[in-house]
Amino acid sequence: MTILIDTTFPRTLDRLVADLSARKPRAPVEAWVFEDEVARRAAEATLAGEDVRVTIRSAYKPLLCFFLKEVDRARLRAVTIRYPRHPEAHPDRFLAEAYPLAALLEGLAVTFEPGHEPLTYAVTLTDAEGETTDYRVFAPNILRDGVLANSGWMRMAGEAGAAMPTEFEALFLTAVETVRQQQWTDRIGTYDRLTVTVQMPGADREVGWGDEVISFREAMHEDLFFTLREMLVGADVAGTPPDRMARPGQIIPDIRPTDGAARLRITGAMFDSATETEAASVALEAADRPLGMAQIRAALGGLGGAPFAARSGEGREVAGIYRAGPGPAVLITAGQHANETSGVVGGLRAAQILARDPQAHFAYVPVENVDGYELHQRLIVQNPRHMHHAARFTALGDDVSPAASAPDHERLARYEGIARSGAKLHINLHGYPAHEWTRPLSGYLPKGFEAWSMPKGFFLIVVHYPGWGDAARALLERVSAKLAEEPEIVEFNARQMAAMGTHGAEPVQVMNGIPYYVSEAATYATPLTVITEAPDETVYGTAFMLQQKTQMRAALACVEAYRAISAAS
């Protein structure tokens, strides 16, 4: 292992308190930092004891924090928000950053409309008696390398103020520059794995709607992972996203809390033995969290059939089984993106039912990206509610997709399942973030994944070869109708779509209460591919159980619908 950097950054809040205590400005002061509300209020109280009048706000999601802390929502009748428009950002960038405010104001007359200022929300609140009050909520941002990024800020009353450096930004920029300065030759140079260990202040805060949370640590993970990946494969941070098939190696941001100075430590290492994190076994139908690999292997072994396997980039087995039968063959897979875990449970439950069906004819791979799955198991020990998109990719840094070049590694299990079964339908169980996905230091919206930045319920993607359009449409109609028999998922979808639609997300097509996309392409290895998308990243308990049950029902509905379509053709 090689240490590339190990350094600390003074806590901005401590520096701010020390500076203002020494200067004792007469005018009121406003400051914006990347800290949680408890820490900000404590700093304000300390300065008040020094006769310094200061208000310290969040530099991240400032409008949402304004409503959470400074507005008595119970007294409101109507809200009008004119959100900023900045020439260097997406027109709805600040409308998105207000998410999920519309859901928190449900029941009120709420209007969002474009404003005329680049960095300030104009807010009009109307109370129960019809009295109106106007507010201006500043959203501190700076242009950095052509990208509008959240930033610290400080100003005196009546002044515009200026950007104030913070440890949150300094840590991120230092990590990026440290990696940039290395002489990378193959993947990530002489290393297989780049670990970015961060300790930083800022406790996570639940927003009070759905799975939404304000998390500085999670935002740091996402920004570090994708920015470093983009840089290592030669993509400009301000430009188009890199090919997801690129193999920059394994990049692991490991973000942990501290109450003191922030710390950054970056190490490079080669792959070592393929270790495995232990997890307690649970009954599949009651699974309310991701399963451990030992339980997954045991459940797969109990299905019978002919086993087959591939080998991952890090050396782990990618196991599958094939069970012959008289029905039309299908391939079922899960865990292509290993931080999407409800499909693993739902797929196992569906496979157990199909294994008892004498008509069933299927190949099954419960976890395709086994290296990413192990990484996810390790990361959720410290931060169970974070998305951990580092685990989305394989240990080589690419996606498990037939579009990739050799060596195939994990993909060979998928190919073997298709070869043994002759499947023309691939049921590919996926998930996506159950709460907002952001990159505040590199443009806010996740580049290349903007459509995935807000959850929109459980939905389906159907991709078909030319000439298979009628079958694809018939499959979609039958499967969505079957899923709609469960009112809970239809109601869940409606709530999520309403919230995201208010905040600028593109509208989606809906069939039987299930959002969907259909496209024609020869991208995949089978003529028909059904991809499920469950908002499962970060959820536990009953929320996870709803998603894993819906994954099971979707897989079984696909098999049933495909049988009917095949019999009629």
C-alpha cells in the first residue's frame, strides 16, 4: 500500500468563531457553511456570548433548510417561490435544489416560478389570515472550472459579501488535485484500488418526507467518486460524462464522521485476498435489508438445477444455475449494480417459486457484480443510509454490461445463462436512489444521471430488438397490470412522481400506475429485456420490504406474461 496524502483541514466553523470573536464586528453577520444545524446553532450561541450577532446557515440546500428551521409551516396558507436562474447552470438547477420542499408543503397553495436573480430565491409567505411576508434566501455558489458549485460565504448586513473557503471544499479539491498529479499509466497506475478515506463534520438530518435526508458525507462520497472516475478516464469535469465501460480501477471513498478537523487520506493498493463481510441471515419474505453473500449462495444452492459460474475481476465466483423445463426460457439476473439490493432478494424469492413450477425454464444469476456487492456490504456498516455509488461498478471500475470489451469477467455468467437456456427474454432486476442524488461541488445535478436525481417510484424499462415491438408492448401491458393489483405500490409511485414533477424532473409515461420507458435497440444480448427500477438504495425496514416484494412480483409477472405471449404467437 502507498500513501498518496494524509492531511487535515481546520474546521471552518471553529475558524469562523475565532475570527468573529477577535474582530467583534458591530454589524450583524451572515455566514454559510457545510455543517449541520446543531453545530451551527452552537456556534451562534458561542458568538452571542461574545456580543457578536451572527446567523450561520447551510451552504447546501439553503431554501429547504430555511423552511425547516426559520418558517412556521403550520401557520401558512400559501407559498410563492421564485427560484434563481444562473446563466452557467441548468435552468432548473435551483428548482431541483429545493427538492422535496413541495412535498413538505403538501396541502398549501404552492407556486414555483423562475426568478430574475442568479443566486437568490424570492419567497412570499401567506399566513392563515391572508397576511404576506417576503423573504430573500441566498444560495451561495461560485464558478469553478466552468461549473457552478455550492460554496461557503460570509457577508455583513447590507453587503454582498464574498465566497468563504471551507474545509468541505478544500478537502474535495485537494483530493482531486492529489490524484491528478499522479502518473497514471494503466487503469489507476500501479494500483488496483484507490481508497479515499475522509473524516469530516456534519451529521445527517432526515427531512421528514420519504427517505429524504440532508447529508454532507453522502454528497462528498458521490462528488469524490464520480469526479475522480471522470478524471481518470480523461473526461472533463465540465464536459460530457465518460463511457461507463471505462476501467479506471476501483475507487473507494470511505466517508466517516468527526467533530473535529477534517482529514483526508488517499492510499493506493493492489487487490488482496477476496474477503467477505459477514451478515446475519433473515427469512427472505421478511428481509428488510440487503442480504449477506453467504445466505445468497446457500439459497442459490437450494434451487437445484445445473450450476455454472464466472470469475470476477477481484477473483470472486459469480454463480448461477440453469433449470430446464417445457416453458419459454428466460434469464433472471440481479446485482448488476451492487448498491441496488432489493432485486437480489426479490430475484431469490421469484427463483424459489419458479423452482417449484414444473413448466419453468430459466437461468438465474443472483448477484452479477460480486466485487461491488462486497464493497457495498463494507460501506453500509458505517453509513447504511448512503447510496454508495462506488459499489455500482466492478472492481475494474466498469459496468457489468454486454457493451464492454474483453476481458469479460462477470459478464460471462450472463452469457452462459443465455447460452444454456436459449433465453430470448432477460429479466434484469435493478434499483436506483431512494432519495435525492446530488453533486454539490461539481454542478449539483449528477452529470450523465440527471434523470435519476429524484425518485419516481417503481418503474419498468423495456428494450427490444427490431421486429419485437409488439411483444414488448404486450409484455409491458401485462406486467404493469399485474403490479397494479397491489395498491400500495401504485400509491407509492403517485406520491413520488408528484414530488419530483414539481421540482423540474422530466415527466414520465405511466401505464396502470407504473412509470415506464420503451425503446428499440440491439444493445442487449436478448431480443427482449425488461429492467426493473426500484427506489431501493438507502432504504430499510418496511420500505425495503415493499421494494423486494415488488421485484419478486415483477419477475414472476414477466415469466407469466412471456408464457402467454409465446403461446399466442
